[in-house]
Amino acid sequence: MSHEHEEEVVSMVAAGFRPEPLDAPLHVAGPEGPWDEVGDRLDDTGRAVICTTWGQWLAAVLLDPALRPLLGRDWPRYRQTAAAAGRMRFAVSRFVVKHAAAAALDVPVDTVELGYEPDGQPLVRGAGGDLGVSLAHTGELIVVGVSRGGPIGVDAQPADRDVAVEVAPGQLCTAAERAALEALPVSERRARLLWLWTLKEARARALGHGPRRDFPTFGFERDERGRVVLAGTPDGEGDGGGGGGWAFTAHRVLERYLVGVAHRRLPALPADGKAQVDTGSRSAAAPLEERGPGPGDHLPFLRPVTSGWGEGRRTR
């Protein structure tokens, strides 16, 4: 790590950015996986977050004879995207989402059908409709979160982004967060603001929110165990009710990106098998908006090792 990167990491730690290494996004360099690790994380926490670059998947995607059927309803969008880089990123991101969903659902990749939430985030149709999915990308980075235990949201930002030049702290922070910012050295404020923005954006995506006007209405703090929780709520519980709690993490990946994760853990199912929680509409089919950076029972797993076109291998 260069001296400049070391200084930036020190600054982020001083500003309150303390990642949880065991829950850091898993780097998946191609369709071959490691999907067993994705399965293990889902078994342990109900969620898994993977990261990759579209360049690492590009050859496998373009050379896959199942490219068109795997893209399915997204094929016209792929063909109509004029810029080559945008077209390639679009195809790769759908492959990553489908492989992650297939690992979580124990199904072949070619059986996963995607739709879209009103805010453009992907959802899994059919038998996988209860699987939470979130997609984010910035630059070469693609991040996908999947959850068996409630909605999940992920956000990705360049680690050197200066949020303050795009949005005033009053449009992003609560009064307590603004006071904490003012108490920090100027050199540490940018990292704290970016950390807050990334976590709030991830939570908004988990909830399916569009406009981010409510960012100043909720804040983050550390509990007695050092975990990031919603300010003023016990054990990270809060909005949404139903006994469901939130888990928030932020991690630096590939040395130059910051990834935020928000996962709402749903309560255990009652005797009738139906969770008493409203997770929002899952019926929209609008195309995913190509956006730049914006101001968990145990199951066996089918690990996709090809396009999933009738093949796979079980590791358990």
C-alpha cells in the first residue's frame, strides 16, 4: 500500500470508519466462484455481499453461448446500449446478479429470472421472490448483495469522492452527526461524510426508496460493542417494526472504493410460516437505471461452474 493510501486509511479510521473484516465483501473473480463461500456466509448471517470488476468477468460473459438466454428480458436493453463499455458492464452485472442468486437459491443459473423494483434495483421473480437482491456499481467495480433474511442494500463509491462539494452536511446529516463532524479535524471530515453517505444510500436501497430527502432524519452511531446501529434505537432496531433489526457495515475494497451494506434482519417466522413484516412491493419491471455514484435454515448449495445451462456441482 502506498504512503498516500496508508494516510487515507488512517484518516478514515480516525473519522469513525472501522470495518468488520469477517463481513467484508467476498471477491469473486468470475463465474467459477467461490460460490461455496457465498453459501457459507448466507448460512451464517443470512446475507452475502460479493464484489468484482466487470473486466474480470467480461471474457466469460461474451464467450458464453448462453449469453442471450441468460440475459432474457434484458437482451433488448443490452443490444440497444450504444456505448460499448456501458453494454459490457450491463451484461456482466446481470451475470453476477444471476450467479449470486443461483448460489443463494440452490438452482441452476439459467432458471433465475430478473425483474426490477420501481427504483431500478433488481429482484428475482418466481420461486426466488423472497430473496433480497441489491446491485451497485461505480467505475470498474460491481457489487451484489443477496439476502435470505430480509431486504438488503449495497452502495459503492470511489474512496476519494468529496461528498461535501456536491451536498451540504445539512442535506445529509442529523444535528448530532453535524456536531460530530464539526469536532473533527478538517482533514477527517471528508472520510466521515463519505462513510455516512454510503451507509445511508445502502439503507435507502434496502428500503426501496427513490429520492434521498430523508437522509437528515436518521443517523448512525456505535453501540457498546462497536457495531454501527441506527441512532437512538436498541440493538439497531428501528423503523420498519416487526422486531426486525438492522446490520450496517462499510468496507474499503480494491484499495480505492468504499462499499456500504445495509441488511434488515427479519424476525423468525411464526408457527403459520408467514412473517408479519411488509417488505414492500416486488412487482415492478422497469429497466435498471445505469447510475454513476449518487450524492440468513441451512440449505444445500448448487455452485454454478458454467453458465448453468443444465450443469452444476454440489459441494454438500
